[in-house]
Amino acid sequence: METFNTQGTLIIIGMVVVYILFTSWLTMLIRSKNTEQYMVASRSMPAFIVGMLMMSEYIGAKSTIGTAQAAFESGMAAAWAVVAAAIGFPLFAILMARKLYSSGEYTISGFIERRYGYGAKMMVSVIMIYALLLVNVGNYVSGAAAIATVMHINLPTAAFITAIVSTLYYAFGGMKSVAYISVLHTVVKYAGVMIVLWVALKLAGGFNQVHQSLPAHYFTWDGAIGGSKVLAWIIGTVGAIFSTQYIMQAISTTKSPTAARNAALWAGLMCLPISIALGVIGVVSKYLHPDMDSLYALPVFLQSMSPWLAGVVTISLVASVFVGVSAVALAITSLVVRDFYVPLRKPNAEREFRMTKVISLIVGFAPLVFVFAAPEILNLSFFTRALRLSITVIALVAIYLPLFATGRGATWGLGAATVTTSVWYLLGNPYGIDNMYIALITPAVVICIERLLPRSNKAANASEVPNVNS
């Protein structure tokens, strides 16, 4: 594999540094100046901008690197990892976006509390923080893989650089700047992926050569992944979109329930083209470098470009890291501040805003502790979606089966789903049953069992909280 000489490496590093400085300047220029702007951008964002923000998180560095990695190992079917988002966002637009926006809440735990009470709220908050911290572990690993390839540094150093830059980048900007800067990041990211696709196909001599050389299953709808896992990906992605904190927080920045729905539709539309490109990149990489570590299925093509093109692609990967880390870390920060810090400390507005920034710095660096023990990226990604899927089950019951739901059943169901899903994942999905199905079934089963148990009058009255549809 070719490597860049000193001059080429300096050109790429210089381009990345200039991009970081420029976007950092823009961040400070339009940064949030109070807590409301920091959390929900004063509910003033255009639907298209918010759609870009949501799409960019789902196709961040983790999904970009991870989908190409999975395609390298299992075939074009890996594209379902992102196609699933193109399915999930329109369903979210139709079924939930307007209802979530109209609730007036910007945290998923706050929305759950309106139907199930305080206990369920705290359970949701803890589960979501746990899941999103793991999401950023995957983001850091993906970003570090790209940076390490180009700059010829080891993975731990690259991960640390990723953490420093991305955390400082979002911590001082908040939702307002993150949303607007995501437009630039998304344009650069699209350009970078398409450049890699062009270079990959050029090196392979065209897609037909790849198609004829690799095993036939590399080009079937389910590849070596299998239909059950593809279905689990779709279920998990749809479920995660329906309940994830940063999705709810993003649509809360729009101007109306209709704008919230339109933002989700835009996000789904923008997911589709890039998903196919990433699948092709992965299988071409397998054809050209069959014995390579699959983690580098996409970054490996940087070494076959001119330094200037490689610089653009590296910037696109860095941009993906920024969008992904920023949206996720901001969501975690919102939960910590809204559900833990404010109730405990009861700060004034100025102190709350100051502490929000401090907490955001801690949240940004926390995933580094787990980065070097991270498993295969895409599997980790879908495990975090499975955790969030259990929250979706609870939320859908609250919206569409309100008479069936109780606070006790929701709390027990969420707790049981977190334990069973985590154990199932760590055991390697026994009997070929994906942990996504465990996350889907467990809360529903627990809710049904809880309804059969006797309840005291006090417990029954406690569960009668206002209907979220009202």
C-alpha cells in the first residue's frame, strides 16, 4: 500500500487544520448565548437544516467507516445499515415527529415522564446516556482510524486528537451552531464519499470486474449478513430514530410540528444515495485488498489519491466525526443537565448555562476510557440502537395504547430490556437471535405481565398521569 511522503502528509494536515480553524471561527460567530439557544436553538431552525443535522449523525464517521467495513466482510447487503435510516425517518415523520414536538419537551425522558411518571423518566435517562456514550465510543474509533491512516500515527493518539478537537468544537457552540455548521459538514462529507467511490472504481477497473471476481453472495440482498440480521438492523434503526434524544432535540429546534415532520422527511431522503456508495466502496476494497484489516476498508483509498484529494476526503471524515460527536454529546449533556443537575442544584439561568459547558467537556472525553476495548464498529452501533429500541416500545404504547400503559410496567420493562439486551449482546447473540429482537420483545412482555399483577389503589392512581396526546 502506498504511503504519503512528508510533503503530502503536511498538505493533508494543513488542509484539515485550516478547515478546523475556519469552522471553529464560524462556531464562535454563531454560538449559543443562553441555555435555550444551546439546547434547542430557540426553536427557530429551518426544516432542511435540521434534516441535514439528523442525517449527518446517522451517517457520521461511525456509519461511514462501519458500513464500508461491514461491506468488506459481508457484501453489499451492509448498505442496509444506512438504507434502514432512509426507511426510519419517513416513518418517524408520519407517526411521531408532530406528537413529540407538540409535547413541548426536548428530552425523551421528559416526554416519557408525562405518561409514565418520574421513575420511568429516570430509567429512560440512564438508558439513553448509557447508549449514547457507547455511540460516541464508535464515533471516536472511526474517526481515529481515518486520522491514523493519513497522519501515520497510532490509533490511541488519533483517538485522543479526535476527542480534543471534536469536544472543544461542540462544547462552546451548542445546538444553534452545530445545526448550521452541519450544512457545511454534510456537503464536504458527501463530496468525500463520492471521491472515494470514484477512486475505488477507477483502481478496480470498473464495477463489473469486482462483480465477476468476488463470491456471488457479496451482491445479494442479504449477503453473508443474513435476512434475520438485516431485518434486525431495520427494526433497530427505526426504533432508535423514534426514541433517540438527539433526534427529539433536533426536531425541537424547528418552528412548528409541520416543520418537525418535514425535517424528518428531508433526513430520510438524504440517507439513500450515500448508503449505496458506502456498500460499493466496501466490496471494491475487498477485491483490491482481500487480506487487509476491514476497519480500513474506506481509509485505505486515501493512500491512492493525490494529497489534495486525500485532504478533501480526510476533511469529510473529520467533518463526520464533528457532526456525530457533537449531536450525541449534546444530547447526553441535555439529559444530564435537565434530569440530574437542575433538579439537584436548582441553579439560576447564568449558572446553569456555565455548568452546561463544563458538563459538556466531561461528556466529550468520557468515551475515551472505552475506545480501546470497542468491538467491531457496526455491531456496536446496532447494539446501541437496540437499547434505544426498548424506549421506542414504551413511547409507542404511551401514544397509541395509553390505557394499557402504567408507570410501573414501563419502568420494569425498560430495566429488564437493558439487562437482557446487554447480556445477549455480550454472549454473542446465542441461537442466532439478534439482540435487537430481545430489545423489542422484552419491554412488551414485561408490560403484559405487569398488567396481570394486582395493584394497590395508590399505585393505580399514580399511573393516571396526563395523556401525551392531549
